[in-house]
Amino acid sequence: MPETPTKPAKKEDSFGVFLIKLIVFVALFRSFFMAPFYIPSESMLPRLLVSDYLLLAKWPYGYSRKSLPFGVPLLPESRIFAHQPQRGDVVVFKAPPENKDDWIKRVIGLPGDTVQMQGGVLWLNGQAVPKVRIADFEVPVSPNTRCYSTEFAAKRADGTDVCRYPQYRETLPGGKSYAVLDFGPRDNDDTDPVMVPEGTVFLMGDNRDNSADSRVSFDRGGLGGPVPQDNLIGRATVMMFSTDGSADWIKPWTWFSAARWNRIGGGF
């Protein structure tokens, strides 16, 4: 009786090969599709709190070398498949002049726009942007949240310590609406008019009196004016996670109590 041929044993990839494939997949996904971003400051209050974790869409504005992790030189310095952002987009970008750190701000002015602040009111192309007072913004005091100054410290009826800030609704031409904070008269409430050059965007934080942005010069820690669109990395898309900073890694139950569950899943 003839011997039945045996099938060759399936050659399985080693764990090392699997790990290399996984690293390549993650690198490609982060470079061209979605990437996480951590909020380190309060410049985008009230929309974004310290220790929010959001997902960033990489494709809306095209790709450049700045899109890649660690600036790997596999793409040109200028964007390919470039698309211009819209007023009101929340964007992550490489902050000039060094172009090393990733910052997050809101797009206020596009090429050809004239941007100015007058008495704490934003003006675009000679017209005041509507700014309407709404209910105060409150955020609980926590390990990663402290009040800007004692004048904004307050308590809720249940005794919770909070920071209570004056809040306004601002609406850009085109209809994009969002909340901003205004602490009263401050240094950046009045600025000279700035014409946004071609290939750049004028960026501002929603926390208008606590944001180093396109209104602020390099020597004061700001962006020094409009930012090149080639510096754009991506657009904020969805809130992935948020924590108040009270978690202790050796106490797993605090991982859940520290989470700001009501913030997860919100869009932009």
C-alpha cells in the first residue's frame, strides 16, 4: 500500500518576527491615520483639561516629515496631499521656532485674513466675532488642576473645591461655535492687526488669558505670529480618555475613580 504523503509542517513566525510586524503596523498607523495626544496644559480650557487623551486624525491636512514619529526623514519637509484647515479646527502642530514640541491650538485665521484683539474681543477682517456670555465654567480642583489665581477659587454646595471661570460663546464666520475663557483685562487683550500670509494659519488657545499662541512673541514663549501649515500634524477628532491625576499605580481601584468618564467620547 503506497504511503500517504504528509503535508509539510506549517512554518510559524517566531515571536520576534510578529513583534517587528506589529511595530511596523503601529508606526504606519500612527504616521498616516490616527495618533494619541496628551494635553499637558490649560491653554485650551474649557474644551480640553490637563490629562485629557485624544485621538488625532493625521490625514485631513496632508503629510510631511513632521507627520512621522521623531521626524524620520522619509517624507519631504513640505506637505503632500495638502489640504487647508478650516476656521475653528483644533489642530496639533510643531511649535516654531525650534519645531520640536507638539502643541495644540484652535485655527482662527486663514491666509488673507486680518486678525486682531480689541478689548478682549476677537476681530476678523474688520468685523468683531460674536462673543456671548454664558454660564461660568467650573472644573474640580485635583492633583493636575489648580486655579489660575485665588480669585477664581470657589466651592460647590457639596463642599467640592472648584475653579470657576467666566465663560463665553464665540462664533466664527462660517458658523463654527465654541466656548472660550476670559479672565478680564490682560496683556493679550489688545494686539496689532496681523495679516495671515499664504501658507500659514493664525492659532489661538481657547483659554484666552492663559495661552502662549500666535498673539505672543517668541521671546515671551509664544508662537511669534502665524504658523506655517507645513507644521500641522493633524486634527483633534475624539476624546479617548481623561484622568484627574489622582490615580496611584500600586492601587488599581484608583485607576477607575480618577477617570473623568463623562469626558470620554466627545468630539471636536
